[in-house]
Amino acid sequence: MKITKSIARLAVTAGLTAALSFGGVMAPVTMAFAAEGGTAASYVPTATTTGNVTIAENTYAGTSFKGIQIFRATVTQGKADTNGDGVADANGAWNKDGEKTLSDIQWATPEVEKAVKGVFAKDTNPGDSATAQDWADYINRIVAGNAGEGFKVDADSALDKIAKELEKVNTTDETAGWKASTDGKFSTLSAGYWLFVTAGVSGTANTTKGNMDTYTSPIFAIVGGADVNAEPKKNVPNVTKAVKDDATGATFGTDVFTSPNKSADSRMDQFIEYQLTGTVASNINTYSTYKYIFTDKLPTSMTPELKNDNATPVVTVKIDDNVVKSGYEPTYSGDVLTVNFTNLKACQDENDKPIVLNDKSKVTVEYKAKLDSSKVCNPDGSLKSQFGSLLGTAQTNTVVLTYSNNPHVADDTGTTVDHPAYDYTYGIDVTKVGSDDEEKGLKGVEFTLQEQGDTGNFIMANGVKTTDETKAKLTTDSKGKINVVGLDEGTYILKEVTPAPGYNNSAAGGIRFTITNDGLPTNGDPFNPGCRLAEGTDNNLVTVAQTNTEAADGKVHLTVIDKKGSSLPLTGLNGVTFTWIAGGAVLCIGVAHLIRSRKRDDGSEE
């Protein structure tokens, strides 16, 4: 019986040994035996006609596989001979470090033979009359090192073309070398050279990671002898989302996949930065084209930064450290921002050069968005009814990544679960009262609000800044209240411009207070800010009526007290009274004298 070495070399070159190219130990070129006289068991070459394969998919229970036999053969491998009699033990262990060799090679089926030969129809090939052995030698030369342990076949390579054509053969005849498995286990397969591919992935996302599974790169293996135990040659893409707070030195996170910054706070109409980051399939080299789409859902309260056409979002896209100039399309419609790569592998950098992807590549999209006053506020600055709970409530942005998940079917895609990031904003509720009755609000008191350090701008009731002080004046209502929405963490100056009639202006110099957060939630829970009055503030005139330990409404509550006006003090009231009496008497005497004088003058004229 002739031991065929070329197909064994093919198996080794392609990384298709018992250990497979995606895991385990590569078989050496020669049969391995224990050293003569050694204590280890020796191995006896043992021919087999069947074998077992397990593809260990431990994450996605719904993923199924199929096996396609290419060549039938007798497979020989060393088996333990513990007593040294030259006969392998019946239940002896296989020498897993030893080479598997194949003999008596035949095509598995006419359909397989036709499909494989069709791949090389336009090339110089052995011809239709050549034996299966001749074709095995030919394929071995074509592969020529473009494979190996851990290797994932390149798109449009010889092995990839073979896999594509074999997947098109429409048969499930197990007697003809076609096997399906829902759990990745294949028992008593006919010995020989096999291809294993993903048959299908579950439409239900994995409960732990949540992302839809991807198809493995083609797996070629010699079946027979030691069982084949392998893992799929693929890695499911993932995505994450982070937001950058406006605090000094803020980042998106030290590692956006393990510790992304998930929460920030901002003022109304202030753009803040978001970052989307996605990974690619570890077998991306097996894909001819690679569809890749970020779908980012903004809350109805927010609007992204748009170009001059007021329709296209402003985005910065990178693949690893390369800024992407072309190969994607950003759109925005119905609160959804989309960045679509028809073929991620066709992207070009700023110098119009192709960007080369690998299994470690990361794609990032950065954009800005703001809490939009035109969406959430009424003309008077108050919140519209549908946004009544905006303050202290997480404004949730979510991203989903869609990706090609089948290297041989361009339209097949998978999706990740959504990944959120959160933005918070706050407000102030100020009550103006008099010292004579602190239960009664003072109407018509005018204030201005500014952020410390920003002396040229005033904050209107809707939280938007303006240079027009008059436009930004805040006037207390019949209950003595003013409300401002859309404020960020920071220090503010509330200045009383016009007090109520009869009251002193206790806040003419400005009340300095700081809206604080002691760490924002990273899960989207509501958050109530704290408040700290500036050192030296007269607590008899300004009080914090509510802190973040009480009812959470996203507001800082302040009470400002004005003292009632008073007359100058008087003394000697009796003397004053006497003066009034004396003055009145003098006045009466004067009037009487005037009347008599007029009568006398009138008589003289007669």
C-alpha cells in the first residue's frame, strides 16, 4: 500500500491537520515515535477509515455547521503500543504529535470533483483525466504556504475558492460525504480530507455578549486517527459608545471597550463629543467585501452638529490611526445618525491611499450633539410638556453595529446589541421672598444669571447664553419664582437687578453658587445635582432649599430673602406734634387776616 506524502504535505501546509489551522498543535512532517528504550509508550502506524470532529462553539448555541468531504482516503497515524509487541492497543491513545498520512485517495463524489475542478478551469491544471492524487498535488502547489496553523484563508485564494464552490453544491446526502451538525459534533465520518463551514447562525443574539454570530473561515481537516477538536476561525465584531464631558482633561475613557466614559452633563445648546468604536471580524481577510454600518439613535431632545446643508452630520472617521477620506456615507434622519461603509475594505486615507485592515483593526466615528432648545423649550423658556422630566433624566444615545457575517454571501449581516451613553442637564428653581413674610413670594423681581468667568454672556430661562442682558432678564412670577433649565455643572452668579417695591436688594452683588455632581450614573439612572454656596454667603439671605439627598427633580432650589424697607428713626414726637399745631394756628390766623384785608379794600373802592 502506497503511503501518499503529497496530500499529507497539503494538509500540513494548509494547516489542516488533526489539530486544524485554528487551534491545537501542528503535526510535524514525519511520524513521531517515542525514543527507543525510553519510558514513554511507542506508537504503531495504524490505518483508519473513520474519524470524529468537534467544532467547539461555546458562545453561540444556535450556530450550526456542515462538513463536506473532498477526498476519501485511508488515514494512518501512530497509535500507542504499551507492551512493545508491535501491535497497537485496542484502546490505545493516538500520537497527537504525529503526522497523519493518507493513501488510496479518491474524490468523495462527482459533484465535489466537478466543483473543485471548476475553480481552476481557466488555469493550467492536471486535466479531467488526472487522478485525485494528481489534483491533490496540484492544489498543494497552488496553496504553497498561504496557510498554516491559525491561518485564516484569504479572500479569493485557492482554498477560499474551493470552499465557495463546494458550499454551492446543493445536497444533504450524508452517504455522499455531506454532514450537518447543530452542536458542532461529527461522529464516525468517512476518513479523508474534509471542509467544514458554518451552516447557519441563530437569529437570536447570545444572551451574554448579545451580538449575532459570524460565519467561520473555511476549515480544512484530515479526518481519521486522533479526533479533531477545534474552534471556529472567526471572532464576532463588537461596538462601544463613549461621551466626553466638558471638564478639563476629560477623555472618552482609558479603554473604550473595558472602561468607556458613559456619562456627561452639559448645558442647553452646548455641543458635546461622542465616539463610536467598532472592531472587525478576525477573519476579515477571508471577506472580499465587508459591509459595516454604525446606526446611532439620538434622543428626541438632541441634534447632531450638521454641515451647511443642515442635513449631513459632521463626523470624523478613522480606521486605526488613519483618517478616512472616502468610503463611507454619513446621514441623519428621524433622530438617527448613520455612518455606512458599503465596503470597509475599500476605504482610503487622506492621501487617497487604500487603508489595509487586519484582525486587530478598529473603526472610530466621532461626532458632536447638543440638547436642542428649539426642540425642548417653549418661547418663554419653559420646557415643553413632553420634555417635562428632562432635568436630571439621562438623555440616552445608543449605537448598534451591523457587519458582514458570512465571507461567502455578501448580503448576510449580523448586528450587535445596542450600547448606550448618557447626557444629563440640570436647572435652578429660585424663590424670592421678603423678610416680613417668608411664606409669600415677591412678584416682579428681576434677576440676571451668568456663568462664572463668562462675563460677556447672560443665561436666559431656556439655558441658552446671549450677550443681550435685557433679553436675559429673569422676572419672578406671582409666586415669587424664576426657573432656568438646561444648566451644566459649574459655578454661577445670580444677581438681583430690580427688587420688589418696599424691599431692599439683598443680592445686588450677586449670589455665587456651584451646581455639583459627585459622580454621574453609568446605567442611565436619574440624577439630582448638589449645590454649594460660595464661602461667606449670608445664610440669612440665601438658603439651599433642596439638595441632592431629597426629592430628585434635577434642580437646585434656592430661596433668596429681601429685607423689608423702613423709615428713618424719629425722636421728640411731642415736639413735632406741637409744631404741627402751632403751624396750623399760624396758618389759620394768616388766612383770617387775608380775608379781612380784602374786605377792607373792597369797601374803600365803594
